Amino acid sequence: MTLPAKDARVNWVISSKNNEEVTSRYDLWAEAYDADLQSYGYRSPGIVAGMVGRYVAKDGSPLLDAGAGTGIMGEVLSVLGYQDITALDISQGMLDVAERKGVYSGLKQAALGEPLDFPSGHFGSVVCVGTLVGGHAPPSSFDELLRITRSGGHIVFTVRTDVYHGGGFKEKQEELEGSGAWRLVESTEPYVSVPGSNQPEGTNMIFVYQVG
């Protein structure tokens, strides 16, 4: 397997047919990932940082960066003064790059949508950026994220707009709100996360929920 041209890499990963393929493709992309996203003008980490700063207290509570990739979001959170951040990602290659940045207190290789090896109520809040795009991170991912987040904590995440409406995320989020598992605190209108993109994968929404 070889890494495709830079402009084809996002679709290449999104088109993965299973977790094994996702993992191998991200492993291959890991060393070039930061430079690629910077060249794309990727906006989501900065916007999410504003939401985290608005709702998540800097009280030393453990924070999970779910789908951390190479640690782009963790770097931003660290600069803002958040500590005790754990990185979770499906790709060990991506986590290896994240570890070199020195901003995480722990790293865990795992797939969203599967059982997570953390105690219930362990994290004060969870941040998940650029991961809920369909395919390898299903709407059922929220069940475990809720389990490992403390009551009163926040889950802040991006979701691709087309996947939110057509991939079961809207229904799952509303189901969890209806059951009292969490309550919606804030959401954004759809925004273009990659300047100039007119493709579905370039349009996202951000949601902030407080765990019940």
C-alpha cells in the first residue's frame, strides 16, 4: 500500500471498508498528517477550542481526546492550560506522532464504537474532533463516551453534516437526550472546515452536551 497524492488522502481514509483498513491507512499517513492538515487550512481544532474554553473548567480533571490522531487538538488544549489529557486513537502510528509532542499524560489505541478500557465516570470531559465522519466511528460511539464521562461533564465533538443527517447521528443524539443521558448545551450551524471545499467531508457541525 502506498500513500496517495495529498489531495486524495482524506477520501482515501474515509472510504476504508473496516477498522483494519482505517488503521493501516492512518498508520501510513501519520508522518505527513500534520503538514497536510495545515496546508488544507483545517479550521475545526481552533473552533472547538473556543467551545472547550467556554464550557470545560481547567480544574485538573482528566480530559479525553477521542480520535486524537497526531495530537493536533491536544497541542491546542495544552497551550490553553488543560492538563491530564489522554489520547485515544485507532492508529498506533498516529499515536506515536502524538506522543512525541509531549502534551498527553497517557495514550490508548482503541476504536470508537467498541468497549473502551476506562473506568466509568473517569473523565471530566471528552473532546472528539474530525472523527465522527461515518464508517469507522458509528453513532453507538456515544454510549461508551457517556459511560466514561462524569455526570456534569461535557462532550464536545464535530460531526460531518451529511453523516449527522443521513448516518444515524441525529437520531442517536436525540435518543440520548430524550433518555436524560445528556442535554444539549450548544451547537453550531454547518460550517466549512476546509476553506474552499465544496465536498460533504468539508462541512461540519459542532455539538456540546452536558452529561446527565
